[in-house]
Amino acid sequence: MIEIISEIFSSPILVRAMIVGILVSLCAALLGVSLVLKRFSMIGDGLSHVGFGALAIAAVMNLAPMAVAIPVVIIAAFLLLRLSSNGKIKGDAAIAMISTGALGVGVMAVSMSKGMNIDLNSYLFGSIMSVSSEDVVISVILSVIVLFIFVFFYTKIFAITFDENFAKATGTAADIYNMLIALLTAMTIVIGMRLMGSMLISSLIIFPALCSMRVFKNFKSVTICSGIISVITFLAGMIISYAAETPCGASIVCVNALSFIVFYIIGKIKKTT
């Protein structure tokens, strides 16, 4: 185990992936608690598909992937909130409509890029090799911004998560903070897609939150536990991926799924005692 960890830290590519992964895991877990409680957890899945479409188009047009994906995914996040809040299209239907549409556009863009070497799997399922030094710099900056905003507006996010109507009655601009959550989620999805892929990134949002909710009931405790679980499962998944030569994103998802089973059992035992 020590030898494997030493080998990981001796590789610049793996170190870059670890830095990005830890930051993304932490951001996704913190936001995931609010998204799960608001029954809007699949927004991560929808936005990741939008991100795939944006990345594919950027690759075909030979543009900077992150520069294209970030504004596109942010616009999609706001559009999802708008469609859901007007009452005519429910949240799950809006997500399905936008995500499948974006996924189709991305696949079409890649299939029509004649003569270009575009690895579709790296966009769909992630790739450690795709994380560049530039991605690390952008990811660190965006992650710090996400974490700072989340901590600074923690009280308001807590209020609209548990009782949005009461928060509005007390003068809280719930719509603005919902948009803020969507913005932070969009940023997290984009910086994590290169490593996890569009098909797997939403697992970082859902699993840690569900795990911590099996054991804790306090919002603060759930949030802290979710962040710890997310970072640990990422590191464990990355080590397993390196040792067993399995895809990094899939390994992390499997570790998260196993963690949920463990926490589910612990929660059952806790209720009976």
C-alpha cells in the first residue's frame, strides 16, 4: 500500500489528478447535501451531459474545452431552474429534456468530426491522462471560489434547503440563492468532468450525501461527514484504480456505492440500538 501511494505521488499526471479530484469531491459533496434534500440531485447528471456536448463541440472547433464548457453549463443550470420554477415543466422532465438533447448534440459533433482524433470515452467516462497543468490551475481557482461562496452563504443555503417558503417569508431572496447553488454546481461539474466523465460525475454529488444522511440528521453534521466521505472514497478509488489498472472514474463510483451499503447498515443498526 505504501509503495503504491509512493508511486502515485512520484507521477506528475497522477498528482494533478489527485489535486483536481480532492477539490471536486469536496465541492460536490457539500453541494450534494442541499441538492439531495431539495430533490434536485439529478441536476448534476443533466449538467454533466450538457458539459459533454460543450466539450465535444469545443474539441471539434479546436477551442479551449474549459472556456467553452463553463459558460454553457452555467447557462444550462439557470435554464433548468427557470423551466422548473415556471410550473409548466417539472424538474425531472426539464433535466431529461436538456441532458438528452445536449448528449445527442455532443455525439453528433464527434461523429461528424472527420479526420479528427477525438476520444469519446475520455469525455463520457473520464481519463486521468486528460488532466493538464492548465486544468489544475483552473480547477484550483474555481474550487476555492465554490468553497468560499458556500461557506460564506452557508446560513442562507441552509434556510432555503429545509424550508424555502419560510425563508421567503422572512425576507430571504430564495430565487437568488437557488441560482447560486445552480451556479456552484455547474462550476463543480465542469472541473470534475475531465477526470470523472459526464456519465459518472453526478455520483460525487449523490453518494456522499446519501451516506452521511443514513447516520446523521443534523444539517451541519451531514455536510461535514459528506465532505469527509467524498474525499476518502475518491482517494480509495484512485488507489484501487492504480493498483488494479481499472478506470479511475468507475473505481471511485464503485467505492462510493460500497460506502453507501456500509453506511446504510450502520444506520439500521443505530436505529435498533
